[in-house]
Amino acid sequence: MKEMKAIVLAAGRGTRMRSDVPKVLHEILGKPIISHILDSIREAGITDIIVVTGYGSGLLDEKLKDVEVAVQKKLLGSGDAVSAAKGLLKGYKGDILVMCGDTPLVRSRTIKDIISKHRGSKASATILTAVFKDPTGYGRILRGAEGNILKIVEEADAPLYEKVIDEINVGTYCFKAADLFERLSEIARNNRKKEYYLTDVIEILSRNRNRIESVKTDDPDEAIGVNTRMDLARAAESLKKRVLCEIMELGVTIEDPSTTIIYPGVEVGADTVIRPNTIIESDVRIGRNCSIGPFTRIRPHVTVGDNSEVGNFVELVRTEVGDDTKIKHHTYLGDTKVGNRVNIGAGTIVANFDGKNKNKTVIEDSAFIGIGARLIAPVKIGKGATVGAGCVVPKGHNVPKGATVVGVPARILRKK
Ligand code: UD1
Ligand code: CA
């Protein structure tokens, strides 16, 4: 995208979270708030991103690998936070997207809408707004008789007749960089909070007859700002629904959405049925026509092929499962590669961790693992092999192709 940069304001501590961890590191469906925002910005096509950090800035480093970081030394408000990024934008004449670091649900599509409205109208500023049934806590959008935006007033500074306004400031804006920094130097400290409000720039622009545009989201949940643990839970609930809807639209049945949690980015093939109380975490791919759950936990880095079953009380992590394979009850598989047409008996456990390292298990095509088997990794069960019920296969004791092993420790009963 031409001449477009973004600033994300993430210096605040998030006092109302009552946490030692910076607010933007709190997770929603397995991903920190800041990463949700950065992903949306990147998906909208913006690659030049500056994140303003302050409280606990060192803790954020790992999440801020591909962005520039500006440190706000004293937390003097959102206006001051934008000023902290100024040094990194010397000579920059393009447009700039500014986002609060605590609004994780803003979609990339919405960011694109703001940018195209901003560019199409040649505005100085374009503001994302939303209409809330209960706007308490948010900045209100004040409009003139013609619908033009006059200013944004913060809750604490709003008289009663402004508090009734239900259109709120989401905290996502697009500015002409030159206009933003010119007006930013003119804002005064707010009397009550002793902070520099970014939102005060809007009033100055409007007074100077600079064009101010807005985009109103039709999904108010997109505007949720996370200030408290309750907000965090609301954001998670909303994102959860969004993800489930996207998956159902692709032809997946979710028997009980209220007890199903699927993290963003999970792929599920058509005609797969997800049964109640299932959780599927990040980086998981499930094929077509599978049955998952009830009461299944699929942790990160798992793939499941087509026509396979993963049933109740099964936990999978860093595991690849082939097609037409059944893992129906009470099983743990970690760091395991399972082939096609495999049957994993109830209660099978893979011991992938030896106290120091995570080791791999391979179960080849058409193998049959009896109930209650223990496979101590690293170990390989050959193609078509049978592991008897209750058998313990020690590490390195690979079971040859077609063989049957039984007992504790496993010994070969039959070779093919
Ligand atoms: C802000 C907006 C409000 C809007 C709401 C939307 C202002 C003055 N108000 O209010 O109009 O409706 O977001 O959620 O901007 N930050 C810094 N440095 C600071 C202060 C804040 O980086 O010194 C960052 C915070 O980390 C946060 C963001 O700016 O990500 C917003 O700050 P916050 O204190 O949450 O503002 P709100 O009161 O929610
Ligand atoms: Ca906030």
C-alpha cells in the first residue's frame, strides 16, 4: 500500500485490569491483544507499523519483532503517546492509521474501509465510530447540524446532555500525518486527568475547517475496548462467536456453539461435525467429514486428515493424524505422527516427554493399538502392527511392520 503507516498506542498499564502484565499482553483466544491488532493492520495491507510502548515495554519485545518501537517515557495520555512516535516519522508526508492498543476486535476489512473513505474524501481525519446501547466509558462523537463531526468528548468531561449520545469513538483513526502532528502540538493538557488527549485534535481540526470524515461500524462488538477483565471476557465471547460463524459458513456443523471454543486461524473441512465441549487451539487443521468431540482438546500444531474421528477425552498436541483414523476415547498423543486407517484404542497414552526432551512417536498406516497401551517415545509402530491391550512399548523398541506385541514391557508374539 502506498504511503500508509500505522501507530498503535500500547504504553498504558491498564490499571483497571489489576495485573502486573501490560494490558496488551493479555490473551484472547490464545493470542495477546496486541497481536490481534497487529495482525488486522497487516491483513489490511500496512507493513510499516510503530508501536508506542511504556509500561512494561521490555515484556513486549517478543511480540514486536517486525515493528518499530517508540517508547513513551511518561504516560501523559493518548495524544502524548502519538507524539512519542513523531521522531520515527520525520519527513513523512503520507497518511497514518492510529489505533488504540486495546481494541482487539477491529477487523482488517474495517481498517480498509476507513482508509478508502479517508483517501476518497481527502479528509484530514477519518474516525471509526460505533453506536452502543450503553456507551458508558467511551468518548462520545459530537456532530453539528449537518452531521459533521465537531469534537470527541471523553466520558469524564461530558455534561449530562452529551453523555446521552450513543455514538462512540472506537479509537481507530486515519490522519494526514502533516495535519495530525501540526494540531497535536496545539492540544492542551486536560484539566481533570492532566493528560494530553489525542481526541482533542479532532476539535482543533474541525475549528480550522479541516475535513473530518467517519466510518460507522455496523458491528458494535468490533469497538470493544478492553479496560477491565469483564471487557476481556466480552471481547473473547464475541470473537469466539465470530470464529464459529466463519467455520460454520464453510460447511462445518457445530453441535453446541455455547460450549465450543475454536481459536482464530483454525481450518476445518466441510461436513466435519464438532461435538459439544470441544476446544481447538491455534495452528490446527482438520480435514473433511471428521467427527471431533465431545470433550476433546486439540492443542497447537495438529493436523487431522479426512474421515477421521477424535472422540471424548482425547488430547492432541504437535500431532499429525492421517485419513480414516479413529482415536475415539481417553487418549493423549503428543509429538506423534499417526498414519491412515489407524485404530487407537481407548486410554492409549504416548509418553513424549522424558523429563528433558520431547520425543517423537510414529504409528504407521493400518496399525492397531489396543486399549490402555503406553508408547514411550521415541518409538515407531510399523505398518499394520498390533499393540496388545495394556502393553507398554519402551523407547526405541520399534515394533516391526505387521508384528503383534503384548505385555509389559512389550515382546513380540507374532511376526509377519
Ligand atoms: C480512549 C479514547 C476514547 C475512546 C476509547 C475507545 C482518548 C483520550 N480517549 O479512551 O475516546 O472511546 O479509547 O476504547 O484517547 N495509551 C498510551 N499512553 C498513554 C495513555 C494511553 O499509549 O499515556 C494507550 C493505552 O495503552 C491504550 C490507548 O492508548 O491502548 C487508550 O488509552 P485508554 O486509557 O484505554 O483510553 P480510554 O479511556 O479507553
Ligand atoms: Ca481503553
